[in-house]
Amino acid sequence: MPTVAPAAPAQTAPAALYVPAQAPLGHSAAQQLSSERLLRGAPPKPRSARPGTRPSRFRIGGAREDTETQRKLELIRTPVHSCYRIAVISLKGGVGKTTVTTALGATLASERQDKVLAIDANPDAGTLGRRVRRETGATIRDLVQAIPTLNTYMDIRSFTSQAPSGLEILANDVDPAISTTFNDDDYRRAIDVLGRQYPIILTDSGTGLLYSAMRGVLDLADQLIVVATPSVDGASSASTTLDWLNAHGYTDLVSRGLTVISGVREKGQMIKVEDIVAHFSARCRGVVSVPFDEHLAVGAEVDLDIMRPRTRDAFLGLCSLVAEGFTSSRDAPPAAAPTPADPAACPFTRPPAGQHGYVMLPGYSQPGSFPPQPH
């Protein structure tokens, strides 16, 4: 009987890589020009976002400076009774507006340890989404389209990416032809939904003042931050921004606003920074100078632990000035009979074990607050 050789085992074809039918604009650039590929040195090890308790990055001792730091931290951790909205604007591009938004939001989220959201409302392909490791390809346009289905915090969380500090970012489309379709009505609808779940929302606006969504950004803002640079053109553009706002009915917002002098490049000796600070000190409530920091200048993900101490201190000071608005909001009498549809009514409580952030209390009977977290 002839011997039959056993059949060769069938070779399994390698699994095909999943390729989207049509990758969104900017997807290839994000993959090929990532911070891991472009930055020298090993990238920091990824850390799990929002651990239960994080120690403060600002050390407290017995010196006078530490007493001032403690005062600022206590102010930053002031409970808020309503959704507090911060608009970061600039008439000129390249002044570090997105960097200021991200670093400010990260510092607030880290020290308050509650939910802080930054929104990219730039109609010209904003880059806020590049300042955090993206967990989703969803954008604010996707969120607006899904508003009828957004009932809980976890529904919204699927549209955001979260940094190790706890800051969440809602990105915009990098295709200008798409991002410009995000208009005033879309912004107001988004804030109405997001304001029920986030105690603090920052908006990184575009460089123009006349695009549609800017009206909603300014109308809904509790706090205005204008970003300038320590340069002749940067300071002049920021001052012109304040002129325009004063001429169009936002005088009160300007007087309560803050100016950030952003050191986007190494400071030379020719410019009189103290004169720039004096100019804006006379026009708004406070001025903060943020020194040049190489970590921020590279335009990658913002990591508070890599910032220079002077830079962290500058953002701590900015946060404390912003937090003075929390106190004003807290002392103001609550609106009569708030309803869940009102974004100013933000009742929250601690979440069940294992779930981060805060959730809204159904059927609340009085305005709630965001309790401070233990440190």
C-alpha cells in the first residue's frame, strides 16, 4: 500500500491592517510628525490619567513664599456653584494662545482635581488637540451632531481626550473647510450640554473677532484672558483687541479680564517688558508674564512636570487670578429656580467608586456646588 504523505498544514494569511475608508485630514501628519518622533530624548513614560489623589506640584513649607503659595492654592480650590467659562483670545496668531489655554487648564485640573474641559473653537484648524495624547478622533463638530443622545458625563467623555493632569480637551477639525462650519449656534448648544457636566470650561478661540462662534464665546464668558507677546506687534495687537471689545459692548468683560504676556521665544534686551505690563495693568484686572519655556515652545503635549519652576509659578499666579472670579461667582446670589436646561445651574456630586469626575444629581432641589478635593 502506498504511503500517503501528511498534508502540509495550511498557512494562515497575515491579518490585514485596518485602514479607514477615508482618513480625516491631518491623520497622516499626526502619525508621522508625532512628538515621539520629533523630540530629542526619550519621551516621558505615560501615566494613568487622573489617579484618585495626586500630590500638589507646589511644595509648601514655612517660608513667606510658601505662605503665598498656600494662599493661591486655597483660592484655586474654591468650590464653584456654577459652570465657570473662560475665554482665551488674541487678535494675532503665534502668540501662545493655545499653549496658555492648555497650561492654565492643566494647572487648574491638577490642583482642583475636578473636571476641567478645554474646547477648541478656532475656525482655522486649531491645534489644541495636539497638546494631549488623543484618545479619540472625535471633534466638537461630532459632539454637536450627537447632542440629542448626550445624557450623561460618560456620553460626553467619549468625545474628549484626557491629559495626565486631568484636563480634558475637545478637539476641532484640522480641515478649515470643515471647522469653519462650527458657528455661534453650535457653540451655544455645545456649552449648554457641557456646562451641566463640567465646573470649568476654557475656550481656545480663533484669531479673528468676527467669525460666527466668537459672539457666543464672548457672550457666555465669565472670564476673559487676552494673550500678548513681549514684542511691539504682539503688545499692540492685544491692546487693539481690548479696544475692539470696548467698542462692541464688552467693556465690563475687559475690565474684569486678564492679560498674559506669553514668552513664546527667548526674551531679548531691547523690549521694555515692564512698560507692556504697566500698559495692560491700567486696562484690565491683572497681568501675568509667562517666561519662555523650551518645553512649551516645542508645541507638543503639555506636561506640568517638565515645565521650569518659574513657568509653573507663573501659571499658578494666573490660576489664582482666575479663581478670584470663582469667589465672586460664589458670593453672588443664585438665580431663582434654575432648571437643568440652564448651563449656569450645575449641580454635581461625587461619583460612584471607580468612576472619575462628577455626575449631575437628578431632581435636585437647590443649586449645587463642586466640593473641593482632598490633597
